[in-house]
Amino acid sequence: MRQHSPVRPEWSCTCGELRWPCFSEKARLGWLYDGTLPALGIYLSGFLVEALADMPERPEGAVYAQILGWIRG
């Protein structure tokens, strides 16, 4: 099974996609947290804090959209 972990400080994915979480990791997380969006949000918020610290030059809204914003729907 291929790993899908963040590559810091740019927050790309170990699979080669430019952004983490990549499509495959989003699908895995969706399956893992099956219907429990609040729990997934709490899990990803820790990554959001780290990503904001790693990428101070990127707009906060863009970092939010990448790490956490995708779970809204």
C-alpha cells in the first residue's frame, strides 16, 4: 500500500501529488472517519496548525482549503 503522508514544509504528498491530503488520502480519511466529520475535522486541525506554521507566506485561506476545507461536503 502506498503511503500518503505530508512532505513538510511544502505540504505535498509522498505519492507525488502537489498537495496533501491528495485525492487518495482524502478517500482513505473519508472511509476511516465514515460519517464522523467532527472527528475528522479535529484530526485535521492539528495538521492545519502545523501547515500554517510551515507556510507563513501562503494565504491562510488557501492553507485552510487544502488541509481542512475539503471535508465540508
